[in-house]
Amino acid sequence: MGTRWQSLPLQLPPHVLAELLDGGQAFRWNQKALGCWIGIWSSHVLELKQHPDSLQIHWRALTPQTTAEDVHDYFAFDLDFPQLTDELPWRSDPVLKTAIGRYPGLRILRQPLAETLIGFICSSAKRIPQIKQCLENLARAFGTPLTPEYHALPTWEQLASASENDLRACALGYRAKYIHQSAHFLADHPGFLEQISNLSDAQAHQHLLRLPGVGSKIADCVLLFGAHRLAAFPVDTWIAKSMRALYGLPHAKLADIAHFGHIHFGPAAGLAQQFIFSSAKTPAKPPPPNSQKP
């Protein structure tokens, strides 16, 4: 039995809500019915609902320990995302302006760092539905039950007690080796993840690269989505292809694209990346017939 329904101080078009929850930032949200989502992070299970004709979103917790403060922290309501969006260079950048217009109100969730690291190590060369299934398998195999139906992701301590074969049984494939090795690395280096809060963005990036299975893109994803470092600009093959085509960078290497993103978009480059990443997945609509010149 969940807590009472409450309004979320956030109004989004349904397609923007779907992109926020299920577009690649987080991997533990599932749509149960039209306008109804169930999400899990840390020790929390949350249900969201949105009427098809309304932008208003309501929530209720399915875990008794979940408070409004937990929900507000997860959605990062302490940050003014409309202001951060307005400070991006959309006035001089038609690509960004179009992307923001397609996904108005998009923001960055504040996810637990340790869980985000698990998710993105598992994300290598996998599509979102596959990543979600891997994490669900891990949660059911090693995580703590939160309700009769839902389990938390295992902690890194719990993962350290699993064998590599146990992890492979969760459909992780070659990623099982990296999860296994990273779990033991973290066990041998207490406080490793906590140290990130005291490091600059560049130092934190290099710090994460010490972990098995973590390359530059995964490190930036963990920084952006798990450490809430909004300047992080993850570059995968999808964003690289988009940036090369849209910004006239046909031969740019991944590191060059990341450098361009930092310089061009500024302190909230990661927010700009999300707009462009989301928009690039959306085919441009053809103009209406009556707009065609004879």
C-alpha cells in the first residue's frame, strides 16, 4: 500500500517525462500503463502518474521510508533548471534551440553515485532495455527486497561477495568481469567513491578511470548522472555522430568533441548534451503540405 498521492512540482509533456525517466539517464524506471511509471533508486520505490491531457505529475511512495525530501532530492528541485537552460547558448546555436524546443523542461536526475556506476558499467555495448534487464537481474539475485515485488540494486559490498560466474548468470556477459573486478577494487579502496566530492571535475574523471571497465564515456556519465557534475559531457558513438553532423565536425575524435562541448556549452554542458542526445533520436517532422512552395 503506497502513501497518499502528492503533486510533483514539475510539469512536463508526456514525451519529455518518458525521456527523463527512460531515455538513458536512469535504468530502473518502467512504464506500467499510459502515464504511469514505477521507479527504484537506493531504498525507494516511487510511482508516478500523469493524466494524458495534463502536464501535472503526481507521485506516491511504495516504500514507507521514502519522504518528499527524498523525492525532491532525486529530481534535483534545489537547482533552477529553467535558468540553467536559459543560460545555455541557444540564442546563437540553432541546433540547441531546436533541441530545447523538442524537449522543454528536460533536466538531470540526481541518482546515487554507486548505483549509477553499476548501471553504466553494465551499459557498455547494450541498448537501454538490455541494461534495464541486467540491473533487474542483479537486483533480484543480490539486492535487498524493498517490497514484495521490488528489490534495491545490490551495493558494491554485496556484489563483492558474488562470483564472476554468478554475475554472468545475470546476463551481464563480458561486463561481469568488470563488475567483479570493480567490486573488489572498491573493497580494497575504502572511501574511493566518496573521495569524488572533494575532487575537481578533471580529477574526478581521472579517478574513475582507475576502475575496471570504466572508460572516458562511462566516467563522464557517472559524473553527470551520479555525481551531478553538470559540466560533464559524455560522448558515445551516438552523440559523436550527431555532433559531427550537426556542428560541422566530420573528422573530430571523441576527445575533441568532448572538448568542444565543454567550451561551447559552458558550465551546464551536460544538460546541453541531454537536449541534443534526446533530440537527435527524434526524427524531424516534415513540414505540413500547405507550407510547400509550388
